[in-house]
Amino acid sequence: MGTIPGTEAGLIESARGGDDAAFDALVGPLIEPAYKLAVVMLRDSQEAQDAVQETCFKAWTKLPQLRQDSPMRPWFLAILANHCRTVRRTRWWSVVKVPSIRGREDFPGGEIDSDLDLNRALGKLSATDRAALFLFFSLDVPLVEVARILKISPQAAKSRVHRAVVKLRLNMVEVAG
């Protein structure tokens, strides 16, 4: 039985046949969430852009490996998360980077933006914890998909989100204190 044109399964089948427009229709809506996830994991916008481009290329070449009736979003975001983990493991470029975050002493009167406090607290979390929080709270990805993307069990995804929230709260108290 063939797939229905215009559905995700139909677009995947067309893209597997070499249809660039079908692949664009599948991946296009995933670019922005993928970029945000890459920024969360890598904490560098240039590296995030590169990661998304590399992920698009990998997704195009590995499209035949996508299991029948599997949704595109968790598969694509899992490729991205794997790529980001690889980039983090080979962070030779991070030695050259200078942190752009300013300390409290740099602000007149000691005032500081709460976004900066949040960024500092998030920076103390592992990349996987930041990714779990971002996927679950920012992208509203169900825990089952968070688990698929991070390559962990659904129970581990639930635990990771919970522990990351607890750590974030503790870090916020520490940063504010």
C-alpha cells in the first residue's frame, strides 16, 4: 500500500526518491528548533549554525535509514544532538574563545539583568541537562521524544528533566546569592 502524498510519510518517500522540495518541506520547520537546541547544547551561535547545516546534510544522506512510520522530528533532532555531543568532545576551538558574559562588578550600581543570572545558572548544567530542559519546556517535546532524541529511556528522560530543574533552581539561588 502506497503512502498518501502530502503527509509526512509521503514526503519522506518522495525525499528518499531524490525530491529536494519534499526534503525541504520535512526539514524546513525543524531548522529553528534545531538551531535553538544546538545553541543550548553548544553555547555558541556560530557552532550551532554549523551543527544545523551538518545535520541537514547527514539527514539527507541517512534518510534511507529512517525507519518506516517513524516521525521525522525526533530522528532529525537526535542526529543534531549526536553531532553536538561530538563537537563538544572535540572542543579545540573553545580554548581560543573569550567569555562574553560580564560579571556583576561590570554593571553600574551592581545591577544585573536576570537573563544573565539565568544564563550563568544554565551554564553550570551539563549540555545534556540543558538539552533536556530546552526540549521539554521550550519546544514542548513529549518525554518519549526527549528520550529518543537524547538516546535514553523515557524514565531516564523524566528523571533528567526533574534533576535538571532541581539543579537549575539551586544554581539560581547560588548565582543570586
